[in-house]
Amino acid sequence: MHTFKQSFVDANNLRFHITQQGEGPLVLLCHGFPETAHAWRHQLAGLARAGYRAVAPDMRGFGLSDSPDEVERYSSFELVGDLVALVDALGARNAVIVGNDWGATIAWQAAQLRPDRFRGVVALGVPMMGRAPMAPSRLFPRDDSTWFYTHYFSEGGTAEREFERDIRTTLLKIYSAASGDIGPRTATTPNPFGLLPRGKGLLDILPLPEKLPDWLSEKDLDLYVKAFQHSGFRGGLNYYRNMDFNWALQAVVSDLKIGVPALYLIGERDTGLLMPGMRQIIEAIPMFVADLRGSRFIPNAGHWLPQEAPTEVNAELLGFLATLYAEP
């Protein structure tokens, strides 16, 4: 019988809280915003049963992991550095890296920058895409009456004050609004990852659901609330505050294809699919990923794919890993 083991490890001059389960080849699981390692609870168990060592860290700035104060310490290159150092700290030569949301962005870049340490990549939600023609602060929409959620998240202190006023309500609204439970997504569906009216907070436009999504128990929500009571939201929001800097760093690798085997998964009701051109971006992944083993749309699931559709995600993961480790 496999059970979760929680511990702390030192890596890249920071202390990380990790949850792990199982023995075998290392699979590193990277969560998104606003989540913690708990987002991977179903995958930890499923991977362990199949003979893998599954490790989910609270990423830098989240949960019980260290949360540096300086905004610039949350660049994508530093976050990839964390994962390389974690592989070392865990005593492994390499790992397969899996990520959802921000974790997917970091997973793609880890595979791009360090194919010697990450022998395969599975990204959920966020596709691999080419470097944008201009920095995100100029690319994403903004006018006198509305602005894109990333602009709101990037404004120092503003989102923290709103989100930390009532952490349980914050998480419940965001998790519910981006969940597949609310039904097929349209342009008028409340979306935490879309356009916001100026002068209002994100939570002002999101309804408070009458009940939890089917995939989230009271115990799960309590664990997330406790984690963000400890960490606050500043660390997670600092990922967004580095988007322009990340874009500048990507000039170094703008034409560097990912060569390791890769798999892409997204929920059919993911909020990201409302972004103009997203389906075309997904179709274009092979331009940037030489060995893409598939792009799959998971029915009825939203943005929190590992939690919403664990059976489907685990089956896709295990199928991908089986072919990867069967190769010479």
C-alpha cells in the first residue's frame, strides 16, 4: 500500500516542501496558480501504483516552500533552475516533467533548456508556442475601460489585497469559475483568466457558487486555504510580474525546438480556449516540438485538469510513460 510522504528538500538555495509517493523512475509534477502540490494527489497515487516515483513540489512562492521577496526571483529561468536542482536533490539523473497552468509553461521551458535532465514532458492547459512579436504587457489587451487579467495580477499589491481579504472565498470563486462543472464555456461565462473591467477586482466579476465543484471536497479546499494563509498570494502573482522579463529571456532560445518526447492535454472547457487563436496555437505545437506524441482534448473538463479528470489524465500519463521507458 503506497502512502504520501511529505518532507523538505534544499535545492537552488531554497527550501522546498515536496509530496512524493512510489519508487522507480522520477516523474516531477508542477502545479499552477493558485494551487499547491495537492493538485496532483490523484496522479501521485496512480503513478506510484504503476511503478514510478512521483514527486510534487510546492513551487517557489507557494505552500510551505520558500517564497523570496524580490519580484525578479520568479523568472522562468530561475524556476527551471529550481527543477534541475530538485532532480539533483532527489538523487536522480533525469526525470519526466509534467505541468499544469504555470507548471506547464515551466515544464516546456525545462524540456527546451535541459533535455539532458528532462527526458520527456507532459503539458496540461498551456501549449508550447513561439516567442510573441512583442512583450506581453503590450500584447495583451488594455484600454481605459478594460484590461487583461495579467495586467491586474501584475500591479504590485493590488491582487494580493483583494485575494487575501477572504482566502476561502477567493479560491472557491476562482476554482469554480475555471472548472468544467459550470458547463460549456462561452464568451459571456465568468472567467478568472480573461478581460476585467477597470476599477473592479477579479472577485467582483466572479459568482460565489452555491456548492463546491464535484472534484473538490471540503477537505481539499481546507488544505488549499491553509496553504495560502501561510504563503499569501504574492509569490504566485510574482510569476505574472515576470512575463515581460521572461519574454526578453526567450530571445536566447526563440528558435530552439523541444526535442524530447512530449504530450499535450487540455480540457474541452478550459478557459484558455476562449483566447482568440488558441486552437490554432495548439495545432501549431509541432512547429516547436519535434516529437509530439499527441494533443488531446479531455471531454467536460476545465482548467484544473489533473483534479477534474484524474482517470483520463492518469491513463494518458501512464500510456506516455510506458512508451517512453520501453524505448532503448
